[in-house]
Amino acid sequence: MRQYLNWKTYLIFAAICIVAASLVYTSRLASKLAEEERKGVEQVVEAIEALNAAGDGDDLTFPVSIISQNTTIPLIVTNAEGDITQYNNIDTAKISKDPDYLNRCLNEFKSMHQPIVAEQDFGLGKNYVYYGNSYLLTQLKYFPYVQLAIIAVFLIVALIALSSAHKSIQNQVWVGLSKETAHQMGTPLSSIEGWLVLLKDDHDNEEALEELQKDLDRLKLVADRFSKVGSVPQLQEENLNVRLQDMVDYMQKRAPKKVTISISDTDSDVPVNISGSLFDWVIENLMRNALDAMEGEGKVSVSVTDTPQQVWIDITDTGKGMSNAQVKKIFNPGYTTKKRGWGLGLSLSKRIIEKYHHGSLFVKETEQGKGTTFRIILRR
């Protein structure tokens, strides 16, 4: 599971590096382009000054060509009093529809760049040339954000695809492991059953044979549970309280002497559609975890809440509880706080409830030093 988390971390880190590099590179390009545009505006201003200073007969071809070549940078020229005297590369259609549009552009240009002063001869004062960004420079400044959005979408799609692939592989491992376990248990179970038949001929072994038969039946049940993982089980209507009471009785016999396992209100009928053997497996897993958490002393309480749409089953222990970090990982395959075990019990239990019974299993509440409550919700 740790490796599964790592690839997501690396993918996100790579995306952040790409975006950061793009932002830095684009920012440098934008700065260079902004410098070139200011130089271009300064050339236009020099051309305007040349036109203002020109006398009769002077050749104005070059300054006129400089001004006419500016087809991308929007310009507004004002006199010393701030009145607009001319403009260039600004949408005339918008100006005709909105008389105040040109003044808004002027205010915007003032906030973007310092004006360039154009001197006039004959004591006519100064002109101030204000300019905005060209369309190319504007697009270049917005490009990193567009790129960021594209990378974010790609990252989300990649995470979803990889997560789906991981879950698919995980499901195949679950099914393969379960089927192989059931297959491996089949041969020795058949052999044990044959030996029991032979031993029953000796009536002196009746008590031992009875216990052996119980254990054999239990092993058959375990094999049956594993064989059902990966296939769609048949759900049948059963009285939930009766099923839970049987599991409480079974686990109480196998619990330490100082541990009490109880269930409240078993008199009422609570009909639910379940796969009996798989559902018992879930309850057994939860109770075994509760016993491990209490370390030989405490109480396990089972309560049922019946509502018109749902049935809630709460299993509460008085064990050591869990931290928030443990709660987030407790259903992950392979995660365990025990010295022994593979960390598959709770993950498999959640799968059985959610996939096969269309319900939910989660930690309702927990507090370190006081205990934990797991809740199962079965929908009618």
C-alpha cells in the first residue's frame, strides 16, 4: 500500500515541476516580449516626434512607415492637459457603441505601463503615449494558467485510470487468493472426513469425535466462504438477530474468560437479505479485532437499530481505540497493527458488505484508551 501511495505522490510532484518550469519559462518570455514592445512603442514615439518637427518638403516616408507598422500594440496619445488626441489599434466599433470605452482603456493603460513622453517643437508642450499589451503578450501571460488547467485535467484522468487499474488488479488478487485457498483446503478436508468415518466405528471416541466433527464443519464453512469470494452470492432473507446471537455465542466460547460479548434486544425479528456464511465472516472479523484490541479483558457489545430504509449494526469494544491516522488506513489491504496477520480481515469485510450486500462498513467512533465502534449499514 505504501508503494501505491508513492506513485501518486511522484505523479503529482512531476506535474508541479512541469507547471513551475512552464511558469518560469513563460514569465521570462513575457518579460522579453514586453521589453521588445516597449522598444517598439519608443520607436513609434520617435516617429511621432519626427512628424511633429518636420518642415515643408521633409521626407516623412520613414516615420510614417514606423507608425503604420504598429498593428498589434494599442496606443493612446494625450496632450499635456490629458486630453486624448489620437489612438491606434483599439476597436473602433466598441468606441462607437460606448463613448466612455476609450477613457477606460486609457485608465487601464496607465495602470499597466509608464507613459512615454513625446516632445513637440514650437512650444506646443508634450504628448504622452500610453500603451497596453499586444494580443500575443496577453495570450502568453494567460498561457501558464491554461497549461495548468490542462495538466490538472490530465492528472485527474490519470489518477482515476491508475486507481481503477489498481483496484482491478487488487480484485483479481483477492479472487485468486480466495479460490486457491478454498482449493488447497479441499483435499485435506476430504481426507479428515474419511478418517472420521472410520473412527466412528470405535464408540469409545464419541466425545472426541463430536468435537472433531465441529471443527471439521467449521473448516468446511471457512472453505465455503473463500470459494464465494469473486462470485455473486445468493442473498436470502434471514432474521438478523438470530444470526448475530449465534455469532455472539460462538465467539464467547472462544474469548478470554475476562471478556464479555453481549447483544441487546434479540427478541424482535429483523429480516434482512444476506449471504449467511459471508455475513458471519464479517461479524467474526470485527469481533476478533475487538478481542485483540482489549488484550484479554473488557466487553464487546452488539446492538441493532431497525429503520424503515436501513438496519444499523454497531459492534463496540472497550479496547485501546485508534488514532485518526489508523482510522484512515484500517481498511487498506495489508495494513495491520498486529504482530501477526496479513491485514486482510477488515479489507475483506468491507468488500463483502459493500460489494455483495450493497451496504457500508466504517468506523463510527473511536477514542484512544476507551474503545472503538464499527457500524454496518444494510439497506432494505
